[in-house]
Amino acid sequence: MFNKWSQEIRFITNEPTQLIVAKDTLAKTQVEQYIFVKRSRAPLPIQVQGDSISKKILLHSSNSLAYIANFIYPSILNIGIGWLVYNNSPKRYAYPSIVSIDLNQERDYTLILCLVVWLYFDLILRFEK
């Protein structure tokens, strides 16, 4: 109900790069790029090409914050309706909204804003009890 069919992802790299997302090449070569992708449970293949270095990563999806909120904040208005709507839908999943890629390192660090927000609210609820 709240999630759209597509999602925006922000890619940040340490040098100007070109992105190839699921066999679609982006025309611009930049340090920071925004793309819209369709939500899916399947991992999203991404290739990052710099001047001399090329790197392939798989971006895995997880349950979206809206889907998780159906279990955390049950109310009279939301008696599991959101769960029924999202349960068999690709709108249930979300990719990390910010992805930071360093072409010089073997490991990449992905910032998952949905997870950070969810943990923040989870901590607040624990202290309120």
C-alpha cells in the first residue's frame, strides 16, 4: 500500500565510474548516481567500471520497512491487512537505498537506511516500555 513498484538507489563511488545495472548501462560517468529499479526478491547484479578497475557486486534485497512495520505497529486500522497485501508481492522487498563502493578495496560497505531507521524505532519502543 505504501511501497511503490520501483525504488531509488543512490550509488557513491570513490572515483568517477560508469554503472551497469542488470545489463543496462548508464550513460553518465559520475561519483554519485541515482537509479530507479523494480523491487524484487532476486539480487540485483551491478557492474562498476572506473578508468582502470572494474568490479561486479550483487545487491541483495530484504523486507521493506513498511512490511516490517505491519508486525511492529499493529493497530485497529491495520489488522494484518498490510501483511496480506505485501506477502506475495515484490513491493514487499527493498534494496539498500545508499550503496557506497570503493573500487580500491575488496569489500564494499552498504548503508541500509531502512535498517537503521527500523533499529532506531525499535530502541525507542524498548525504552518506552
